[in-house]
Amino acid sequence: MSTPSFSLVNNANGEKLDLPAVGGTLGPVGLDVGKVYDKLDVFTYDPGFSSTCSTKSAITYIDGDQGVLLYRGYPVAQLAEHCSFIEVAYLILNGELPNAAQLQAFDQSIRKHTMINESLKGFFGGFRYDAHPMAMLTGVVGSLSAFYHDTTNNKDPRHREIFAHRMIAKIPTIAAAAYKRYFGQPFMYPQNHLDYCSNLLHMMFAVPAEPYHVDPIAAKALDVLFILHADHEQNASTSTVRMAGSTGTNPYAAIASGIAALWGPAHGGANEAVLKMLEEIGDVKHVPAFMQKVKDKVDGVRLMGFGHRVYKNFDPRATIIREQCHKVLKHLGKENDPQLELAMKLEEIALSDDYFKARKLYPNVDFYSGIIYKALGIPVNMFTPMFAIARTVGWVAHWIEMVSDPTMRIARPRQVYTGAGERSVTALDKR
Ligand code: CMC
């Protein structure tokens, strides 16, 4: 197939600029507009980045029309069926699935780094008792940049690797500590004989006063959810990590910026917003009135957990999670959960409604994940921290990919200025 060729023409004077195509392995090519300002004295304008690639990347591929999501070339459904989250984390970080020895070494390294510095635990006490766990997560992960001065050379592959393992290992410990702080319970130390998700559940739900046994089905469900959330190419939080990281900042600070971006309800905060919406609707009989409000855009009300910037057909993660949701609720004897019933009713109505069909709005990953989290006993304000734990793998992988690239430049977008023209300052007594 021949490479497409494009040019930009200034219609006023006929000046023409050829735009080189930047090809990848799958999906559309990118047009290199880097010289547009220099040669034609205009900017390209794309708020929200609907048509703009900010980078090349070899980590994750999405085809939004076909509902395809590949990590390093592997379909996410196959990974969810055959692999553990830690195996997928290795794949995302290193580009290939591990063999048994590589997996064991990686798993051991992650298990070894799960503890956090004792002084870091004191940071949680500085937060008000009712601080949102995402606020604590953002602050405490940012504080990690005050530790680990032994590995701050972003250009050293070994330093980057140690950062990656520390970050992935410690984020569940920090999230669990935020949970414990919220409930006023003592922090639980990690138990390194447990796998990643069992350890997280133990740190969240065990108390020192009595034994706690992790439900393997709950741990497995979490593991699958984490695989589905592990990466999603240049989404808002990953782009934030890349942008912060492009300045050469401390990588823990870059991850903290990603956590902050994830918190918003248009992104990772949607799982919490879905549950709040279900609570607000309350009963199946209120669904038609709520749907009318959504369609009339009353006060900007949206059907949370629906729609996606990239997926315009279906979200492949939602398909897997929907199935997982039914399985978990059945296992826990909660298949008649009224909120699940409500969610199914909303889904049924939305999928057959012209408003949603015309705008290609389908359930996304967050529509079901909250229902599973709730069934597992995870409180609503911990839903987004759960997403953050899983997405840490993607953030770290993207940061490493970016800083290892010798052509990396600081990300510095431009703007179309709409403010006042140049004017002179009038003295204070004359204004
Ligand atoms: N409910 C009702 N209408 C919607 C929704 C929704 N959830 N999402 C989009 N629309 C409408 C929107 O009003 C607009 O209508 P019109 O053409 O009449 O102006 C049209 O669909 C296009 O919407 P948009 O806001 O331009 O689309 P976007 O690509 O900028 O936004 C989105 C994508 C995910 C932010 C948006 O669909 C949304 O707010 N969804 C609800 C929040 C949510 O579930 N977010 C999780 C995303 S998946 C996990 C993740 O990435 O973190």
C-alpha cells in the first residue's frame, strides 16, 4: 500500500507545505505538522486532541471503531483469560510476555518492594479524617519523590527499572493506607507471600485483632479488572504523566500528576460517579425520568459510564467486565442486587435509544467496574484509587518509553490568543 501524502496550502498566496506521514504498524498514519508554524506562520488547532497524536508509542493499540484493544499486540481478552496482572505488567513494561523464570524474578522483585518508608506513613495523619483517598494518593505518591535519591538518573535504565518496580509495588500499600486512614483503622503491613491483588485486599480489609482470609474469587476478579485497566494509550492521565515527565521532573512527581488527572469524573472518577448516579436514581421506576434529563441535557446530566472518546462501537473492556460482574455477584450471592438490576435497565434503554445510538454512546469499562467493587465490599470513594493502582503500570511504561527516547523534547503546546491587544498601563490614580 502506498504511503498517503498530504500538503497544506495557503490559499491566499499558493504557498504549499508537504506534510510527511509518520507511519506505524497498525492504524492511521500521523501527519507531521511540526514545521507548519515555521514555514506557514500558522498553528494547528485541535482542543481536546481529537485528531492529534502527541507521540509515537509501541505499548498499546486501540481501534475505536472495531472495539480492539491490544497490549503489545495481544488482545486484552486473551490476556484477561490466560495471564495474571503481574504477567501483564511485565508485558506492558518490557514488550514481551515473560517466561517462567522471568515472571518469577519480576514477581519477587515487586513483592520485595511493597513496604513504604515508616516516615511516609506519618503523612497520612496530616490529612483531615474525611479526606478523599484520591487526595491522599496524589499527595503521598508525590511525596515519594522526597525519598529514593539513589535512583534519580532518568537516563540510567537500571534507575528506571528500580523506580518502576518500587512504584508498582508501593501503590497498593499507599492506596490501602488511604483507605485505613479514612476509616480510622490501623494500617496493615503488606504480606509478601500473597499475590498482588490478595495482598491489596488483605491490607484493606484485615485488622490486626483477628485473622483474615482473602476470598480467591474476589482476588481473581480484581486481578482481571486490573488487567483491563492497566493501560489505554494516550488517555488524559497518561498524557499528563508524559507531559510532566517531559520536563525531566522526578518520576514519582510525574505519576502523582497522572493520579490527579485520573480523579476527574470524565476519566477514572467515572466509576465512582456511576455508583452515585445509581444511588441517586434509586429505583427502576425512576429510570425514564432520569433518561429524559440526560437527553435534555438538564444541568449537564450525563449517563455516567457511557460514551468514550475513542470507542465508537463498543468498549472491549466493558464486554469482559460485564461477564465478570455477573460471575462475581453470583459467587457472592448478590445476583439480585437492585443496583445491578438498575444498571441493566439503564443499559437496555440506552442501547435502544436514538439519542445514544446517534452519538455512538455505549457502556464503557466504568459502567460495570463500580458494581463489582461494591460487591467486593470496596467503598465508593476507593473505586478510583483501584483504577489508579492498575493504571500505574501504564503510566510507568509510558514514562520509561518517553525518557528512553533520545529524541524526547519538552511538551510545550501553543495557543490561539484571544485576550486584549497590547495596551499601556494607566497609573492607579487614573483608573
Ligand atoms: N451521556 C449523555 N450524553 C453524552 C454522554 C453521556 N455519558 N457522553 C457524551 N454525550 C453526548 C454529548 O452531550 C455530545 O452530544 P451533542 O453532540 O448533542 O453535543 C456527544 O455525546 C459527544 O460528546 P463529547 O462530550 O463531545 O464526547 P467526548 O469524546 O469529548 O467525551 C467522555 C467522552 C467519555 C468524556 C463522555 O462520553 C462522558 O462524559 N462520559 C461519561 C463519563 C464516563 O463514563 N467516563 C469514563 C470514560 S472510560 C474510562 C476512562 O477513560 O477513564
